[in-house]
Amino acid sequence: MTTIRIADLNPAGHTSFSFYDFLPGSGFAVEGAPAAMAAPAATSRLLAADLLTVSDEALDSYAALLLTHGHRLKPTADMERLAGATAHGFAALIGNDAMRPRRMRLTRTSLMLRVILDRTQDTSSVIAESTLASKSPWDLLGDWAVTCDDDNVRRLKGNTVTWSRRLGLPTQLDLLGDALWVGSHYSAGGYVISKLTAKSPHVEIVTHDAPLVLAFDFNGARYALDANGALFDVDGTAIGMKLLQLAGKVHRARVIGNMLYAFDWGQAGIGFAIELDTLAITVFSTGPVTVCNDVCGDENALYAICKLQGRVFKMARGSKHVATRLGAGVQRGQLLDPIMIRRNADGTLNVLNWFSSKLVRMQAF
């Protein structure tokens, strides 16, 4: 057991790559942490508080308690409620740079509680897991990954990087004909990579005044969706006419069949569904999925992952919740900030974790 100070829990001393290393059961204890018996009252106090304005000291003291004693605390209904409340608080602060330390504290609280709540969650659906040879990956498609490495677009063969290049701040990969789309919700424009198996693949820049999250082909036409929620037609690599505007930002978007699904991580509990034949927009409830990091599936069902729950959810068409698998943590079969979900050709699911670079292959359900 490694003993740390409560000051070590201050976000000011961390980046996102280190701040969330402190989790219940990770081998850390905090000097001067409240006693385990104080957990119920401390949880109740935070539930009654405004989580956007409650003191930093209150959140750090609670984090110290969970870090020190969480491995032996029993899950409670109040913990479940507080995990949800802090997740909603995280979403409310997306894009508010001045409140980033508070967002990090709320994220940490939610993750710590989920690790406790999911300690005994069944992981029997896990087939295999491995670690990607990259730093904090955002997406993985075949041999290609977008990551937080200096050269952040990478072609992999096992643990060997066979080609890499820095292309903005990419967060998403999608097939675009026989090429690869590299999109982002951070950096302006996007990229198309062709000649994917060549020693030196060809890279084209698609310029735009906002980040382009997704480009895709549908019924012989090409489209692009930007991070401001605007959908455009595309001619080659030129952005054309604006076709529609969503009521929010876009952090992740996928095309499944004739539907385009888009998610604003600042709007907890909802998603946008665009019927591509008509461009009709529906705002739908994501049910128990608080912050939807990604979806995959078909016309009958969607699989979704929640950033702060570490769970995989199945939703029937119409977004009705069907079932849930896995849970939060760092042990085998557990998820921590799952960032990507894809269905494999054999029907199994791949889930990629942002913090740990862990890739989990699991049975569909």
C-alpha cells in the first residue's frame, strides 16, 4: 500500500493521463482520510449539495475516503445515485475550461463510485483482452488507430507501428469508400488516407473552419458532419452546402444502416438520430447511458458504451434498454472510460479503453 497526501488529489498536479490512476483497490491510501464508517454520511451530504459549487475540500475528502477504504465498502443505493449525479455534473461542464478542475473532480468521484458498485459485476462474457501499443487511443479500425501519441495516426501490426503521422488532434476513424476518414472534435477539418497498405499511404486534407467529426458516403453522395452539429454535402475534398443543423455539439458520430447517430457529451442522456433518406432529426433518450461515448449495431439493436459507467448497454430500435454487461474497473474484463465499441465480422464486440489502452473482446448479447 502506497500512502499519499490529500494534496496529491488536487487536479492542479495532474494531467488526464495521471489523475485517474487513483482508484479504490489500486494500492493507494490517503494520510488523514476519513474513517470508513463516515462513508454513508459523506455520501448523503454530497447528494444534498450543489455539485457544481460544493467545496473542493469536500470532494477531495470524499475521494480520500473512497481511495483508502473503497475496496471494502459495500455498495449502496446512495452511492449509485451520487455516481449518476456526478456524471451529469461532468456533462454540464463539458467545454467550460474555467471549470475543468471541478469537472475532473466530478469525473473522479463518479469513476471511484462505479469501481465500488461494479466490484462483483459478471465478466464471463469477455473472450480476450490485450493492450494496444499506443497512448490513450480514441479509436481503432482494423490495423489503424488514432491516439494521444505525438504521431497520433498509426498503422499497427501487432505491437509494431508500421506507419505513423501527426494529423491534428484526431478522435475518430471511419471507412470512406476504400479509404479511411480521420476525424476530430478538437482540430479543424479532417483527413482522408488512401493507399492504406502502401509503405507510405496518401494523405489528403479536408479544410473546414470547424472540426469535422465524420465523413461518410450514402446513396452515391458524400457528407461530412462537423463538431458544431452541421451536416454538409462534400464534393471530393471540398465542403459544400449546409444541409441541416443539430441542436448541440458533436463529439462522436456513426452511420449505422440508413441512420446517422450523433452524441453531444455535454447533453447527458440524449442522442441525435438522423434518417439519411429524409434528413429527419430525432432527439432520443439513451436511457441508462449517461454520456454515450460510442455506438455500433444494426437496424434491430444498438450497443452503446457510457464514459463514466464502464458498461456496455444494448438498446432495441427506438432506444429501449434491453440488457447490460461488464462494469467499471481495471481488472480483467472491466472497463475504464470505454471510448470505442465495434462489432466484429464474427458477431463479437470490441471495446477500447481510453485510460488503459486495453482492448476487450466480448460476446454479443
